[in-house]
Amino acid sequence: MAKVIVENVTVDRVFPTQHGFGVGVTETFEMRNGETGRKRYTLWFKEHPGVEEGQRVSASGFLGVKAREYESGGEMRTAVDVSVNSARLISSAPPVDPAPQDAGDAWTSSGWEGGL
């Protein structure tokens, strides 16, 4: 079994199951072409992990992968569900503000007037 760590992912949903709780999370990253990429994972816990939607978390557990087929637009497609089983939270942070305020020009807004 492979152990996996997901870091700084955003909680999309928390839901109860017969055997505990599932937490759907999304990892966001910049691809080589400059576009934003997303990977989705499901974290499986025996007890409620105490997280909420929008929160950033890091967790570890055992990797599980399952392929499934579905139909879209008359074509059969394959998706891969990636799970983190027996998940344990490593850290968590408060929910992310969906619309951060513009802080201005980072090079001139520091207030530092010193020179080199």
C-alpha cells in the first residue's frame, strides 16, 4: 500500500457515509502553459474531521485509485477516482476568502523607504 500526503487542498464538501465521513477536496496548481489545473481527491475518515467547506487542509493516508466509465455526449469516457483512505489531518486553516482585496503594487506598498 502506498502512503500519500495531500497538501494545501481546499475542502469542497463534507458528507456522511455508512462507515464515517468523506471530504471532497481540490488541489489547484499552475500548469506549464500558465493555465490553472485542478486535481480532485476524496479523503475518507472514520469520524467527523472537523473541517468545513472552503477550508484549506493537508492530510495523509493510504492511496486508493478506481477507474470508472461514464457516458457524456453519446461517448463513453473513463474517469479515475483518487482516494486517501484512513485519512488523518496534518494541518488546517480557516476558510479561504473567495474574493481577496487588491493590495496594490506589491513593490511600492510595503512602506519601506530604505535604499540599497
